[in-house]
Amino acid sequence: MTGTAAQAGFLPIHVALLCALLFAAATSDAVWRRVPNALPVAVAVLGGIARASVAGPRAALVGYAAAALLLAVLAIPWSFRLLGGGDVKLAAACAAWLGFGRLPAFLLAASLAGGIVSLVAFARTWRSLASAGAAEWREGASKTRVPYSPAIAAGALASIFWSFP
């Protein structure tokens, strides 16, 4: 599955549902710092359906294998509290859409988007801590939580909609 969503053969209804689910996950993470389990599950199930409708059941299994691999890899930063559990599950669910071929593009795009999200989160923290003393500033800056689901959503959509060289 390479190229844009249309070139990959994803049905517009599948892509529209994916966009809605990713928007809900990103919004939930940004507002409440939580991604309800139902959202990654729905993304993963829909990814299997979308891949199977394009290339058959084997493609769905390959997507789920990519999801399992990414889940295992991201369990490491999760165990050190570097990523939230919802972010890990959402990224793995997105891998079910992408399979192994699009996984590197997804990880790159999500990382770049994550850098932007992190800068925004830290800028908001720094602005609110500007009048604080040095000790409060260091403590507040070190406790900044970054909602990473918006970056995961952006990375997934970028890797589905655009071709990378």
C-alpha cells in the first residue's frame, strides 16, 4: 500500500471514519490528557477492515502484525513513563492501517509533529511560569505533560495521504 489514500484504494468512508476517530483521540488527549480505550480499538478494527477491503485478509493480518510490533517497541518508553498508555495504543492502532511499508514514514511524521506539539506545550508552561522563582520554574517545566495523540494523528494522516520519497 503506497501512495495517497486514494492510490492505496482506501474507501472514502473508511478514511472519513479514521479522521473522526483520530480527531476524537487528539481532542481527548489535549483536553483531558486521556485517550479512551474505545478509540484505539476502533481505529485498529477499522484499519483491519480498510486493509482487507483493499488487498484481502492477508493485508489485514500484516497490518495487525505491524501494530503488534509497534506496541512491543513503544512498551519500552511507556515503562519509563516517557509515553502515555493511550498514546502507545493509538500509535499501534494506526500501524494497523499502515502495515510495515508505511511504518517508517508514520514514525518520522509523528516525531516531527510531536516536536511542534512539544514546543507549544513548553511555551504555554514557560509563559505561565514567567513570574515564578527559579525553583518553581524548574519544577513546573520538568512536570510539563505533552499530549502526544495530536502528533500521532497527524503522523498517521500524513503517512496515509502523502507519498514520501
